[in-house]
Amino acid sequence: MTSVYERALGKDFEHLHPRLRERYGFDSTDRMICVGTGRMERIDNNALARPVLTVLAPRDLPFPETGQDIPLTIRTYAVENRSREEIVFRRSFDVRDDSPRRFDARMSYDPGRECIVDALGRGGRLVSELHPSVTDGGGLYIGSGRQYVRTPAGTIRIPEPLRAEVGVYERYDEGAERFRIRVTVTNRLLGFVFGYAGHFTIEWRDCASVPTAVRHVGGGSIP
């Protein structure tokens, strides 16, 4: 199998830093989990967006809490779901004393659109096109495109003024021997909405079987 990001980047995948190629190049046949642990130096949001973030948070989407030096755990799985290669990110932020906040994503490559399709949160009802590219120095930049909401009645495209514009930048810091990440979510009407920045290290763990909740959740192509 070919990993989701290797398909999306094509020949440019080889220009990623070797540690990023390792992190984004594994697939479901490897039967491994990439477990990252680190700290977010900051988690911010726009106060005007907090009512919406409060509604989204129970679906394992962006949340209303903010803070500094927040512990992060991110588990990355490569799975085969309905004959389609997917990469699943399960992020956990310890921003609350009682329980962490989750922000999950399930990604697959759509050859018709020539981009990654990202089904966000629990159940994958919020869907975004993603367009990755390689930056100078071998970093990875991921920008969002068209977005949709899945409903029982069908898939609805989100009008451009209402959609979230997402920018993700990840690189490997050789001096500190760790990954650095910065995520920013903006909107044409509100400006800055949500974001975080920090660092983490990874370890690889054997995974002979993937949890059902990770393997079999919606996602896939959009009309």
C-alpha cells in the first residue's frame, strides 16, 4: 500500500525531511502506531467564536479552552477502511482537570479531486479538502480547500464566507530532536478562530489490531 500523504505529494514526498517521511510514510501493512507526546506552548481562540467551539467540542472538534504549556498526546494510525487507505489522527489536549479535549481527523486520498479528504471529529460529519506541499527545509504545509457537512439528507457544501481556512505547518527541529507544529484556523468574517503551536517527540508501537472505533468510521469520497 502507498501512504495517503505519499500519494498526495507524489514525487515531492522525497523532499520532506527524513523524519517527516517516516511519520507520514507508513501504511496499514506496517501494523504500527505512531505515538507523539509533547506540549503545546499555546492554545488560543477568538472569544467571538467560543459559543460555536463549545458546540463543536463534544464531537471531538476544536474546543473553547485556551492555555499555555498544555500536554499533548497524538496517536496516528494507518488503516485500511473499506478497501481504502486512511490515516487517522487522534489528538488529546489536557486543557481541563476533569478530562482532556480531543480533536480527531480521518484522511484519505481522493484521486478524482487530486487532494486529501479529511473527515473531522467523531463520525466525520465535517469534511474538508486538504492540499499538502513541501516547504523549504523539508517541512510540511497543509492548506484547506472546499468544505462540506454530511447530514442524513445528503452532503451540503459550506459557502466560502462561512468555511474555516486551515493552515498546518509541521517540521522537524534537528537541534532539539523533536517535531514542531503550528495550526491556525481563520474565517473570512471572524478572522482568527482557533489555533495552537508547540512540539512533540514520537515513538513507534506495534499494533497487530486497530481499535474498531479507529478502523470503521465514516469518511471517504464526497460528491
